[in-house]
Amino acid sequence: MDVIKSITSGVVTLSIGFAILGIPTFFRVNHLYEYSMNFFTTFWNTDATFDFIIVGAGSAGAVLANRLSENFS
């Protein structure tokens, strides 16, 4: 009887944990997915041109991006 009681209490604890953590996580992930899809749709539908593309934003990439973003003639 104690085994069944401990199993059911564990299941209840997991169910409550899922309700507290799982449901808000689902809505957050869903929101991020919708945001990213809207961002990429907007991005690809523009006629944007770029002079430079910097891959990586480490210490060197950040300095390079800063230098290239200065107003130059």
C-alpha cells in the first residue's frame, strides 16, 4: 500500500511541476517561434543591401562592427 501511495504522490508532484513549468515554457517557445517567423518574413521582403557582413560577435567581431559602422565617406 505504501508503494502505491508513493507512486501516486510522485505522479501528482510531476503533474504539478509540469503545470507550473511546462505550460509557461510552451507559450514562451510558441511566442519566440512566431516572432522569428515574422522577423524573417519582414527581413526577406525588403530590398535591404549590405556593405559588410560580419560573422561572429566576439571581441574582434564587435570591434570590427563598430569600426565599420562609423560614418565614412
